[in-house]
Amino acid sequence: MGKKYNKKRPPYKSAKKPAPQVQQQEEQLEVTPAQEQEVMQEAPAQEVVQAPVQEVSPEPAAEVVTEAPAEPAKPLNKNSLKGGSLADRWSRFRLTSYWRIWVSIPFIVIIIAIICFGAYAGQGGSFESGMNIGIDFKGGTIITTKLGETAVESEYDTYHDIIESAIYSEEIANQVIEYAEENNLSSSLTVQVVTPNINYTQTSGTGEDMAIVFKIDNISSAFDNAANDLTRYRNELILERIATDINTHFSENDITSRVYVNEDITSEYIGASASSRLLMLGGIALAVAILVILIYVIIRFEVFSGLSAVIALIHDVAIMFCITIIFKIQVNAAFVSAIITIVAYSINNTIVIFDRVRENNKIAKKMAGDSALVNTSANLRPLVDRSVRETTLRNFNSTITTLVMILLFSIIGTSSVREFGVPVIAGLVGGFYSSMFLSPSLYILMKEADEKRKAKSAAKKADKAKEAKVAAAK
């Protein structure tokens, strides 16, 4: 007797027996729906799912496709909703598409600076009070009190307070007012007008020549005469008061040293004409630097690259001015040096980005074979975005390393160093922002505006040509 048939075992598991049937079915050219139904009724229920028929039938491929959409029913990852990790999102970030944001942020800073300027000017009672303009630009007096290294280092605060109280002395202000009235120099002086504003203090020299230096304002030219007699008279009174108070301190503390006016205590007067000349030279130097940079960028790249780079430089200078207004940083010769430094530094980052744009543009032209198609703004936009992303790490590293050094100098340095360092810090941040976000966006906007202008010009020419043909046909 043969082996008993196992019902649990799928029939026709071996592909040897049904092979002829499959071949016969493949040889049939046409099968009517009625014949197919009869075959399905006569065959056993288990034979419908024969493995060989499934292997040769194209139906399983269709089933795989229909089962794929069932996966989204699983819980979604937050990163997948947001577009992946931060690096992935940055790699797809369309930077130039958000040009409205990049342009609006500087305007917000400028508006804040204007509000602060108005508040400071209203508080000080004059337009000049809106900015902390140093004596390099508006004139002033430098008072130097030579005390020696030992006295300055051991009792700096004591001597600083003595000199400061002499400068702010109300008695001296009243003496100047009386002097002006007696000599018919001015009849509208007040204590507030005569009392000078201290711009800043610092130390200078070493050893026996070490001194404390005060920089103060002159009396406004609106109240003083052309020879500045009132300012000079006030300065003489201040020097005498400083000498008297310091010598009194020496006597009270059994110190044999003495200080004398015009020897140990001196003043240097800086007039408004000298300061205006310095301001003019600084402005000329800045204008020449920007012009040379514009010419260089236009020659190396193109007109729109040069214009966007120069606008970015103007943005950097404007941001530096705004920061100095908001935080009452003094504007002097060191500030002009800081501006020129930032202009040279910021344009370097911008040139690196446009250089990468040029390289990627060359590669795109070779791959496309049509330079006119690549140069359109629609195709340049993703190319510029990719160029900015490729240079981000380089620009960030160069900016942050410089920023750390300038920040340390500003913290541990003297007041004159801080006058240079703080504007440079503001310029570094503004320069990084303009080179990464502002100048590429402006470049694309200029390209789009140029394309629209050319399209309108071409449309006008076409319309004129059609009108000429119509007129000729008549």
C-alpha cells in the first residue's frame, strides 16, 4: 500500500507535475470569462493558491505595490516631519528665498538706533548729544597729570576722583561766567554750558612719566568767541585746581612730592577746525576704499556682484554706527580705523562666496551645455544657495577666531583699545551677516530685476515690430 495522503500538506508543492498545465495555459491565446469561471469551480479550493501559479503570475508584484502605503500608519518621527536633522535641513535651506527677512533685520536695528539718538539728544539738549562724538571730531582738551608709576598704581582711584572733582567744580564754572560778563565775551553762559563732559580717562607712560589722562569737551562755539578765550580760561582754572588739590593730598599724607602746572599738569587744546579736517580725511579714506573694492569686484566677477558687495559694506558701516549710538560708544579716530578694518575684512568673506558661485557656475555650464540657460535667476538661485552653504563653515571659523581675540582685547584693554575693539566686534557680526545672507540675496534680486527689464524691452520691440508689419500691410 502506498503512503496515506497528508491533507495538511499543500497539494502540488513540487513544481514538476503542474508544469505542463502551466505551459498549456500560457499557450492559450484567449480565455473567455465563462471558461475561467468553470475552471475555478472545478478546481479544488486549495488549488487556487498553487505556488507555481503564483510564481509565474505577475499578480504578486501588484500586491507588493498596494501594501507599501500601509507604513505611514506607524508613529511618525518628529525629525521626519521637520525634514530631518539640522544638517539635513541646512543642506536643503533656500537661503535667498527669505530675502525679505534678511533685509528687514538691518532696518529694525536702524530704527532702534534712531529712537536712541532722539532720546539722547533730547536728554542732552543738543543734536550733538545724540552721539558720543570724541574730541578728535568735535574738538576738546586733553589734561595730563603726571604722578609717577608708584602713585598711579597704588592710589589711582584717589587721584582720579581729585581730578574729576576739579573738572566738575561748580565754583570754576561760576568764575568763568563772571569772567565772560566782565569782558563782554558772553552773557548767556550757564553752569551746564561751562561744565565740561568727560569723554574718557586712561593712563599713559611708564615709570616716573606715568600719568592719568582726561579728555574733556570745549565750551560750545555758540557761546565762545573765535579765539576760544572762555575755554582756555576755564582750562587754566581747572589745572590750577588740580595742582592745589593734589598738593593738599600730599601734605595731609606726609608726602614730600609736589606737582606744578605746565610741568606735571598740562593741557592740550584741540580746536574744531583740526577735528573737522580729520573727519574729512577719514571720510575720504573710507570712500576711496569702497570705490576701489567696487572696481575690483566688478572686474573679477560681474556688475551685480560688485553692487551687492558694496551695499553689504555700506550695511556693515551703518550697523557699526547704530551700535555706537545705542551703547554711547565714542566716535573718534579709532572708530574710523575700525570701519576701514571691517570693510577690508567683510569684503573678504563676500569674495569667497562669489568665487564659489563662479566655480559652481562653470561646472553647471559644462554639464548643461547652455550658458544662457544657467545664467537665468531661476537656475542661479539654487546655485547661489549651495555656494553659501559650502562656504559657511569657512566664514564662520574665520569670523569667530577673530571675534574671540578682539573680545579679549576689549575686556582687558584700556579705554582707547575698547574704542577700537567694540566697533570692530559689531562690524564682525554685521559683516558675517551681510556676506552670508544679505549680499547673495541682493545678487539674486538684481538678476531677477535685470531679467524683467530685458523681458519688457523685448516685448516692446516685438510689439513695435508687429505694428510696423500691420502698417506695412495696409
